[in-house]
Amino acid sequence: MKLEDLKTIEQLEDFLSGTQAVAFSVISDKDACYRWIQGELVKFRYLQRPRPEKGVVLRYLMKISGYSRQQLTRLIAQYRKTGRLKRRQRTTAGFKRKYTEKDIRLLAAMDERHDTPCGPTVKKLCERACEVFGQTEYAALASISVSHLYNLRKSTPYARQRRHFEKTQSKPSKIGERRKPRPEGRPGYIRIDTVHQGDLDKQKGVYHINAVDEVTQFEVVCSVEKISERYLIPALEQLLETFPFTLLGFHSDNGSEYINKRVAELLEKLRIEFTKSRSRHSNDNALAESKNGAVVRKCYGYSHIPQRWAPLINDFNQQYLTPYLNFHRPCFFPETRTDAKGKQRKVYRYENMMTPYDKLKSLPNAKDYLKPGFSFEILDKLAHQISDNQAADRLQKARQTLFKTIHGRTLKTG
């Protein structure tokens, strides 16, 4: 069967479903295709057909002509309006270029001559060249808009003559909220900072991660080989788990070791608020930075420690340093006083000096802040297992052994 033999809607449906074999060839000539479509519309009386049958005819025309449904819809609209299909061949002349390659080369030369000034400056220079100094070749550029001048700078002719490279612009990170934490007397808002243990012959040293609770000054120190995700994320998980109370806030400076998606995902998983320091507010992370000097630097000094010793140092932190800091080392706690003019001033009274653990116990409803599995009965056993002097002696002895292992000699204290 040939296409000419298809005369009913039922035959078209059989052809489209594949149950009726029909021999046909694709019409390559567009004018002939238009004439064939018009003839088929007339043969099947398309305009008088009900809507379902129109759909069958339309699918038949799509299959034979290869045209899209949208194109055939436009052709049928033309047939309904005029009664015939006529192909309109449009030859678009296109737009005449206002700024030629010669103008672009002049712009590139002007930029090179004046060290690539801003767009308004270049436009003004072109105006002056044309109007004041009579250089008519700048007439087109003298009337250019500043925004289109930047478009010409991105064009291929401009790049062929001159390339301009700029430093990578910093992109502000949306991770973390830039503000000071507001603990309102509740423990669980920690400040965190990184301390680097020096370089030697271009070799990086150990990194210490120092986290301090703002209200109780409960402190945890971890050490890692590098501050990449591979080492930092496990250390942060260990650090966050060491605190005996529920953590509510995590505040850091703007270093990329903390301002990244992996750390944000970890804190979001634990439902911990993530904040970061504000610009020109050096006190935002001052607590952690002061502990860097009073604890970390005092314990490890400033000399280079190779990265391979990080696991050994971290074990020392967990077994000796962290328990000593929280259960046996008293800290000053500030008392805020407001004078008659409303100015607030912090006073560090001797009566307010206590260990971080004692500070935690002194808070109202302190039991409510503890993590599940922690109780003051368990923590009291850790705190009173040995005296303060015994804890300090044990810390110093372990520290001597650690540095003897690292440096092959005994650390001199004084």
C-alpha cells in the first residue's frame, strides 16, 4: 500500500499503530512538502473533522513530513486563514555593526596606553580625543555607552590584541552567622581556634585545636597532623563528644578550616548553632585566643614539632591535659559591673576563682545541661580521684616523657 491509498481515518490509525504497512519516502524539498501537506489537509477535510480525528491527521502529517507539532500547528493556522500553504523564504540582512574591529582595536590601544582605567574614564578620553584634539577615528567610541564598552572588552578582537588578568576576587561565605554568641549564662557555647606548632625547612608542624566554653571555661585540646577534612572532622567529633554538657553553639574565626561545608554539615547534624567572628571586632574570639597563649603555648612552646607526632600528642591531651585543665586548674571568672553612666566593666574578683568543673556545678539547674550518660556523681569521681598537685605532677611527668620521645631529650622547665 502507498500513501495515496490512505483515504480514511481508520486507515491512518492502522498506519500509525504499525498494523498496516505503507511504502513512502521522505520529502526532502520544502516547497514540495508544503504542497503535500496542503493536499492531505484537503483530502481528509481536516477543518470539518472532530477534534480526535484532527489529532490522528496531525500525527500522520508529523510522521511523514518530519515537522514538529508546533510547526504543523502554525501551517494549519495558515491553511485555516488563507486556504492554502505558501512557504515564505526570509533572507535576513542582519544588523549593521556599529563598532567595527577597528574601533575595538582603538579601545584596546587606549586601555593599554592608560593602564586599563574604568569605563567612564575611557569614554571621557575618547570624547576628548575626538572633540578636543580632532582625532576623528574615535568618533564612534566617543558616543559609546559605558556598559557596552565593557562588552567590547570581552570580545574576541579585543582579546586577540590585549589580555587583562585580575586577581581572583574573594567570595563571601554564607556558612555560619556573623555575630557574637549569646549564651545568656548557659554552658554549651564554645569558642574554637587553631594553634600551629611552627614550620621547619618548609615542613609544617602539628596543629592544635583549642575549644573553650564561654560560661564555664571548660576546655578541650586536640592535636592533628593537618587541618584538612581527613584529619579535622574526626578530631572535631572527638572534641565535641568530650564536653560533658550539651553543646548549643560553635563560634570560630573566619579561617577556612572551620568555614566549610563539611563542618557545617557536622554541626547541623548535631543541631549546634554556627557563628563566626565579625570584622573589626577582635574580641569576638578573644577567649579562645587568650587560652591559646595561657594553655597551649605554655604547654607546648613555640618550637617546631613534626606532624607525625600528632597522634601521640593527642593521646597526651586526652589523658592528662584536658582533665587537668577542667578539674584541677582554677580560672578567673568575670563579674560585670555597671556604673552610674551605664558603662559596663568586667571585674575579676578572687572570690570568683574556681575550676571549670566547679563553675559548671555552681550554675542554676546545672544537672539540666549535662549530656545523657553523664552525672555529677560520675564527674565527681574524676574530679576527686587525685589532688590538684598530683594531677599537675602527673601532667609534668607525662609532658617530660612526651618531649623526650619527640626531641630525644628532656624538656627544661623554668
